[in-house]
Amino acid sequence: MKQLVDIDNWKRKENYLFFRNFANPYYTVTSVVDVSKAYDTSKRLGIKFSQFLMYASLKAVNEIEFLRYRQIDGKVWLFDSIRLNTAVSLPGHSFISVIVPYKSSLKEFVMSIQEQIDLARKGLGDAYGLDSEKDVIVISINPWYSFTGMQFQFPENAGENMPLSIFGKVTEDNGVKKMPVAMSFHHGFVDGYYVGQYWEKFQQNLNTPYE
């Protein structure tokens, strides 16, 4: 479900009107999160570490209203929830994208994403997620290398794109597991305060000892 935003009476009107015509209104922030507790939780629950990480991020996104706005055909919409778009690896170093609905329950989310992965590996999926609505965030898992910055590629009319995020290689320093995360934010919708809210909620979710 989504609702059309009345821009003329919207508190972010001036911010949005200023940034909407930029060739690329998205900016990317890279930070490092502590995944030590998340790693322990995923092992204890017997779930894939990568799936737990994506759940923690998707939950944070859905908890912040300003991360659920999207620009579609020149209009602004607020979605009730944001889904996950992520890639599933296939033989031959190829991939296929799956769309996973948001579930507030970790258990339900893991069941849902595993179901979509199983379907994708049977050839039922979309390599570039082109059949999806804009109510998604794209999360890529990159376990091969760490990074301190990331530049995302956006198509023409970038303002109508969906946010992109990438999780880098986990490294350990004095017993603390750390992971770089880069994420793009539409400046018409999201200022630095809400970026900070995202990182705070993401870290809280990573630290939560789910049962």
C-alpha cells in the first residue's frame, strides 16, 4: 500500500523541490557496523549470517518514515513498507534477483527469503529486478573485500531510482567483527539526521538477541 503525498502541504516541500531535478539527487554514506553480536545470534539460531544482516537493515529502513518515500513519475509516494531486492548467486558466477516482503518477525523473514531463493535457483526470478515496484531497497552482499567508500551507478533520471546498499567483507580487530556498509539516500527525502537514525537503528537490530 502507498499514499500520494500532497507536496504543496508537505513539510519537506522546499527540500524536495530543490533536489528533485538534480541529475543525481542521491548521496552515498559509508560507515562501519559492529556485527559481533549479530554473528553470534545467527550461529545460535542456525540461520544464515547474511540473511540476518539484511533483516536488520530492512527493519531499520521500515522503522523510519523518510526512508519509505519514493519518487515515481514525478510524484512522491509514501509506502507502508519497503521490501528487499537482493541477488542470489547462480552457477558460473551469474546471479538473479529476488524480491522479499518485509516481515517484522525474524523467523518469518528468514522463511520468506529462503522460499524466494529456492524459487530463483529454479529459474524463477529477474536478473535486474526490473519487474518490481519502487517499494524496495537493493542490498548486495560483497564478502570478497572491504572498502572505505563506494560509488553507485544510477540510470538516467536517477531520482526515480530506489536506494542501493552494499555490505562488505567482515574483518576482525581485537575480537570485534566489523563490516563496512555503504548506502545511498535521496537528498530530497533524507537529511543527515535521518541517516544517523538509520545507522543507530541498524546497529540496535544487529545487537538484539532474537529468539
